Amino acid sequence: MERSLYRCIHAECKKLKCEVIAVGGMPDHVHLAVSVPMTLELWKIMHQVKGVSSQFVRDQLLPPGEVFGWRDNYGVSSISSSHKKAVIEYIRNQKQHHADGTLWPNAEPLDEE
């Protein structure tokens, strides 16, 4: 399921002329690092990627009637060149960080359930 979902995210980012640098996540949220053209508004990109991927999961990956939804909120931040490598590694290793409890507070949802 995850591979198909990430392909969907990659495809939507490509349509929006964004380059995916890293993607990784958990069942209720995904971290995504993208290179964004200056002509695009970040909130529009996130809104589009979140909506398309959510619909894809419901329509293509889950059995009929099963419920799915991302967290209601999302955050956007820029990455400095000096932190880029660390952020990419963090995103790619989401499951391990959650398992180990080594989360970055500024990068994770505050209302963990």
C-alpha cells in the first residue's frame, strides 16, 4: 500500500512541477520534502497532494467501506542547505523514529493519538 501511495504522491508533485526529494510516513501522516517552483503557493501544493492522495487511498487501496483520512492539519517549512541532508534522512526513516521515540518535535504532529 505504501509504495502505491508514494507513487501517487510523486505523480501529483510532478503534475505540479515539484521535485520530490524525500517521502516517508506513518499510517496517519506523511512527511514530504519537495523542491517547489517560486510560482507556486505552498498551501496549494499541500492541499492538492493531500486531497489527491487521500482520494487514491480510499478509491484504490482500501476495501469498499473502509474509512481513511489524513490528519486534518499540515505544516510547511523551508529547509536550509545546511540541514537538508538531516531532514531527508529523518523523513526517509519515519517508522524507525516513531518506534525509537526519536522524533523531532517541530516536525511531528503535537496531538499524537
